[in-house]
Amino acid sequence: MITAEKSKKLSGNLGFSLIEILVVTGLMVIVAAAVGSIIQSMSREQKSMEEKMTLLETKNFLSTALMDSSVCLSQLNPGGISADLSSATT
């Protein structure tokens, strides 16, 4: 059987106290800051990787183009002006 005192205690404990809400809010802020830091770090790493890939692609293109003179001339001279390499060496 529920007495009057127990009934008052039960009806008064239906919500959270202010300190409990503040603690949970503080924990959520800490977790959000950690996640934000991780995302920012991953974003910087991705940008760095993209820059490295661009440099590697440029290096590979230049290596290929310089090995093949016809590719080199077509890329360096897109207007179609012909260049005679044999006369340039004399």
C-alpha cells in the first residue's frame, strides 16, 4: 500500500534536475567538439591527398609527353603551328 509520503516522493521525481541537464549538455558539447576536430582533420588530410594526386598526375603527364616528341609538340603547340625539330638543333 502506498502511503501519502511515498506518493509525494513519486510525484516529485518525474523530471530531471537542472544539474543533470547541465552535465548531459556539457558532455554533448565535448563530444561535438571532438567530432568536429576529427572531421576537420580528415578534411585537411583529404585536401593534402588531392594535391599529391594532382602533382603525381602532372608529373606522369610531363614524363610521358617529354618521352614522345609528337605528344610534346601537340600539347605545347595547340594552335597547330608546325615546328621542325631538326632545324632547331643546327
